[in-house]
Amino acid sequence: MLKKFASYYKPHLRLFFIDLFCAFVVAVCNLVYPKVAGKMIDSASLDYVLICSGVLLGIFILKAVMTYVITYWGHVVGVRIQADMRNELFAHLQKLPFSYYDETKTGSIMSRLVNDLFEVSELAHHGPEDVFLSIVSIIGALVMIALINPWLALIVLAVIPIIAIIAVKLRLELMSAFRRSREKTAEVNSAVESAVSGIRVSKAYTAEKHELEKFGNANKQLVEARSWQYKAMSKFQTAMTLFMDILYLTAFLAGGLFFCYGRITASELTSYVLYVAMLIAPIRTFIAIFEQIQEGMTGFKRFLEVMSVE
């Protein structure tokens, strides 16, 4: 499925690689600031401070330009991939026999064409970009911490696998919740389509009460599925937030002890704290992207299911 998903990037590889390159530049720009801040503490020269401030201003302007490219052209890539997939899906629907439409509700087909492909387009843009940016930032921050003190890098690195294991475990529950929520959403769409298309018949036979009860049951099931989804999401986010704070506390305590025993200088401690803060941000992003990956890949799976119908 991943190989098939990646194939839709082929017509848009140029823009895609431009997006990733800009994300890489942003990650490198972020790694410069803590190092410069630490050096400024060691320097008592006003000229050095002004020069560093000028350099940082140039870096921030470059970062702003790269962010614009990422935000605009990255979304353009996602929208174009979505359009390609929608054209392909619609062309395939034209070839399906009448029996498929007899067995499949219009609301479900509309959900495949609109809702699912929207989630896929968001994943097509944010997925690779956020994952790439997070990985580069995490590796870069760890390397910079190791240059300050290798033992500090090992202490921080020891906590990250624990977070990863817990994230993977909770992700399984999150996957199940998202799958159930999407199924119920499709059922509600089908109920709406059926009720609206048959409203003349229901009014002619005074069946409004029956249709209202039917829709109410579908709507209630959707609320229950969404509640389960948000409960799983809350557990996931709460656990990840707690362990992010523990990571920061561990790093803060280790840095403080190293400074008290003279293993690192004040400027190195400043850079270290900033790099730890920078390390936590991409980890949060990397964890948060799980939700979008799940939504997007579920939508893509449903897209492939329709494409496989003959």
C-alpha cells in the first residue's frame, strides 16, 4: 500500500523535493540559534553581539521564505495528488456495473470521493514533510548535544526509545478507534443521502417519524464512535505529553548536575537547554503526525478498495 501511495508523487517529484529541501533548510536554521546563543554568553564584545544578531536576522528571514514555500507549494502538491486520485477514482466508477451501485449507497461513494481523498491529500503534504523535518531536527539536536558532552546526549537518547515504545502501543488502540469512526461517518452520510433522496416518498406515506428514528440511530452510533476515538486520542496525547515532560526534566536535571560539577560551562549549559527544547518540539510533531497518518492511510485504503472492485 505504501508503494502504491508513493507512486502518486511521481508526476510531482520536482515540487515534492523542493518542499523537502526547504524543510531541511528550516531544520538547519533551527540548529544554529542555540549555538549562537551559547557563544554570545562567552563573549563580552558588543561588536560580536551585534554581528551575531545580524546573522540571526538573516537566518530568520531565510527561514521565513522557506516556510512560505513549504506552506504554499507543499499544499499544492497535496491538492494535485488528490485531484489525480479523484480523477482516477471517478473514471473507475464509470466502468463499474449496475450491481455495484445497487449494493453501495451514494453517501459511501461520496465519502470516498470527497472526505477520504481530502485526508489523503493532507497526508501527502504533511506526512513526508513533517516526518523528514522531525527526523532531521532530532538527529541534528542530538549531534549538537553530543558535541557539547557525549554523556548528556546518551542520557537524553536513553529516554527516547521508551517514548517510542509507548507511542507504538497506544497507536494500535488509536488505529482501531479511527477505523470505527470512519465507518460510522460513512453510514451517517449514507443515511443522509437516503433520507434526502427519498423525502418525497416518506412525506407521501407520512413516514417522517420512521426516517427520523433511523437517522437518529445512525447519528447516535457516530457520536459513540467519535467518543471512543477521542478517548483513545486523549490517552495517547496525555501519555506522550507526560513523557515529553519527563524527558525535559531528565535533561534539565542532568544538565544542572554537569554544570554544578564543572563538566560543562554556562554557555554550553545554555546551548544544551535550548537544544533539548528544540529536540522536544520535533518529537511532539512526530507523535502528532500519527493521527494524520492514520486518517490518511485509512482513507487511501478505502480508495484502493473501491479501485479493486470490478
